[in-house]
Amino acid sequence: MNFKNLVGGLTLSLALTAGVATAHADTPAQIKERGTLRVAVDIGHPPYGMLDAQAQATGSDIETAKLLADDLGVKLEVVPVSGANRVPFLLANKADVVIASFSITAERKKVVNYSKPYGVIPVVIAAPKAVAITSTADLAGKNIAVARGTTADIELTRALKEAGASASIVRYEDEATTNTAVATGQQDVFSAALSTANSVAEQNANKGLEVKLTLAAYPMAIGLRKNDAELKTWVDEWVVANLANGKLNQIYVKYFNQNLPETIPE
């Protein structure tokens, strides 16, 4: 690492630390008084977040955010984010919570809190049928597309390291750009959430894409700032209630064509 990169890394680390220390604390009462709930959503990551034919935000994350806002008795304000800037937007108080296919990772837990999990996100490797991939070792020598900062990026990096496989990871800034790179043939192999892999395969049927490996299955939760303890308590209770009444499962079935697991891992 050169000096410039070292300074840049230290600056980012200090910024994140400062964000955790100084971020404004939200409570349910304050959000109700304001009248809006600001939710960070990646609208370039179908079926979690996307734009419909009328350029309106839709998807499973949008419906989950609407349900949360409705139960708080406030309007929903969608704050568009990418996989890479979900956490910075939350820490900078540009959003109250994150609902953006936000899976639970040990690294993220260092700077944010999570609600109780309300879903799961399998992370997979996909490639054309003609490409033989039966283990992570088979990824050696390949160029693999992935969205920067996502769990797919984390798991791909981990899997290659553990397998000792030398591959070129091509990181794009968001899911939409990654998907375009695969669609246009810049890379044939990519790492993504299962729903994204299936969507890309459906939209590019001529490429014969299929899931080759499952790298991990992450519990999915709502992201909150560490000093928003009262809001976390309210959101945790909300998750428990809406898993019990089936509303969160209805959203999951609508977009993923399967029920949530009976027990969602913490």
C-alpha cells in the first residue's frame, strides 16, 4: 500500500469513527413528530429495490419500508443508496434506517446496529452453463464481476482466499452496473445474491447463465445507528410482530417465490 492509499484509508476510518460518535440519535417519537421515516434503499438492486414502468420505486425492500413507515404512522421518504454507501449515509444522518438487502456481517457490526433479522440472502456464483465450476478452486484464472462492498464481494474475497485460488475480482460501484457488465459480456462469471443472479439469468436467457456455487446464506436485517437504542427496541418489536402476523413473509413470497425459513438465523 502506498502512502496516498494509507492516508486515504486512515481518513475513511476516522470519518466512520466520527460518524458513529456524533451521529444524531433518532427515537420513534422524534420520527413521528417529523412525520417522515427516511429509509436508505438501493433501488438499483432488483427485486429488493427497482423502478417500475412509471419510474416509481418498488421491490421487496420498498414494501418492507412502507410497512415500517405505516406502522409508525408516518410517510416514507426513500433515500436512494448503493451497496457501497449504505453505511456512510446512515452514519451521516442522511437516513434513519437502512433497508437495502442489508445482511448481517461481523465487519458491519463494528459500526452499525442491526434489528432482529427478518429475511435471508443466499450469496452465489453464477456463470454460463458451458463454464465448469464445481468448487471455488475452479474460479482460479477467471475474471469475476461483483458489486463493491456487498456481501457477495465479502464472500467472494473470503472464498478465493480460503481456496488459494488466484482470480481477478472486477468490482463495480453498484448492482446495476455489475449486472450491465455481465449482460454486455465484460465478464461471464459473477458473484451476487441469489435473487440478483436469477434475475440476470432471466433477462439474458441467450447467455445460459446458471447458479454454480452457494458461498453463504446471510440473515437480513434493518440497519440502525449504534446510539439509536430506543429506535432499535421499537424496530425489533416490529420485526417480531410482523413475522408472527405473516406480513413480512407475504412480501418475501411475492418477490422470491418461497416462504421465509421457519427459523431465521441471528
